[in-house]
Amino acid sequence: MDEERNIQPAKNTPRKKKYRILWDRVIIALVALIALIVGIVMLISALVGAIKGALSKDDSSSAVKAGAQVVSSQQETPDSVAQPVDNSLFTVVIDAGHGGEDVGSTDFDGKRYEKDDCLRVAKLVEKYLKNMDVNVVMTRSDDVYVTLDDRCKIANDSNAVIFVSLHRNYYDGEAQGVEVWVHNERPENDTALAQNILDGLKGVGVTQDRGVNFGYRGNEYVNYQVNRETNMPSCLVELGFMQDGQDNQLFDDNCDAYAKAIADAIYKTAKERELVKNLP
Ligand SMILES: [Zn+2]
């Protein structure tokens, strides 16, 4: 600084001045260029954001198809029949017949209770459904008595898309095999559910295919309460006769495979009948 002062002020060299003016302009130009670049970047990012927003619906539906639940899927698929619970695909109610003081039917010795077989297979169905990301509501998970009214209420409060009641059969003569019961109005979804379950069980192995039946045994004009008073597709499965040794043997040998077949049939029905949209 001092040095500069001591130096005789040079005659202003116009060349130097010119250069200074040029540098000033270059700086101004650079600032303008940077401002322009920043502006362009902001514009592009805004456009990209807008495009992403426009495409987000497609993304969510394809994600659902791929099996991945998106958090926003509930808002973006309001026409979906079933609203997923937490991260599950849909809800199913599994009803283990009888329980507690109501033992159901027994074998000839009176030592084997229907209620125990129902709970055993029901818990396995629950396990397999959960493995498929299906939310399961059990009407009972222990050896407790639950009224039929309560079973139907649990189902109707659950937002479930399917209800399946699991039983074993009773007959005082000789009978064997598996049968499924559906409301006597023969609703298509219920009938499809029953047939899918029956086909699955037959695939595992049964003594006899006793078919899909409508109404109530001995009276087709009335219905099992769990079919009559539940608001979703439902059926009642009779997994062989308690009084038939072969049926009991098959049940014991194949309980796990029966449960998997029932779980698979439930999922298949939900997908085929579109009880839940966009199932993977
Ligand atoms: Zn029963």
C-alpha cells in the first residue's frame, strides 16, 4: 500500500484501464451466467418434481402388483374393496369351531374332541396365511367357548374379505370324507371359495369328496349361522368324520398339508374373485 503511494502515479495507461473495464464485464458476465445456470437448474428440478408427481399413481399401482405395499396406496386406490391392515394384503377370519365346554363331536371312544382338531388346523391355517402377508383374525386361539353370535360379530367387525369356519363332521351311521357348506343362496364368491378349498383338500388326499353343499345338513332352506350372519364370502369346512378311523388318520397325517391347502385356497379365491384388487 505504502509502496504504491510512493510511486509516482503513472500516466493512466489507457490499455490498463481497458483491461480493467473488460475484467469488470467478464465478472458481470460470469455472475449473470451463474445466475442463469442456477435458474435453469431450479427450473429443471421443478419440472422433474412435477413429472414425478404426475407418475406417482402408476408407481404405486405397479408396486402393489409387485407385492410391495406402498404407504399411500390407501389414498390412491379408494376403490379397493379391502383396506389393508398395517402391511398386510388383506384380512381373513379363521373360525375354529366349538371350544371350551362345547367340545363338538367326539370319536367313538369319546376321547377325541372336535374342538381340539378345529383349533389345531385353524392355527396352522393362520400360520400359512400370515406367511403370505395376510392378516388373520381368529375367533378363538385357545380352548375357550365363543358364542356363534360373537363369532359373527368378530367377523363383521374385522373388515375381513373372507370367513372360513373349520369343523370336523359327525354322523351316527357310517360316513367318511370332506364336505364344505355354503349359504343356500349360493353366492358366487362363497361357492368359489368352497370349491377352491375342497379342491385343495382333495389334492392332499381325502377318503371321499362329499362336495360343496348349500344350506344346512338335512335342510337346504336354512343356513349355518356363520354363513348366514357374516357379511363377507364364507364357508364351513367339515374335515372328515370324527367317527371314521380313516378320516381321523388322514387328518392326523395331513393336518399341516390340509392347513396349507386351505390357506392357499383362501388366497387364490381373494385373487381370482378380486375380493382384493391388485394382489400379487
Ligand atoms: Zn362342528
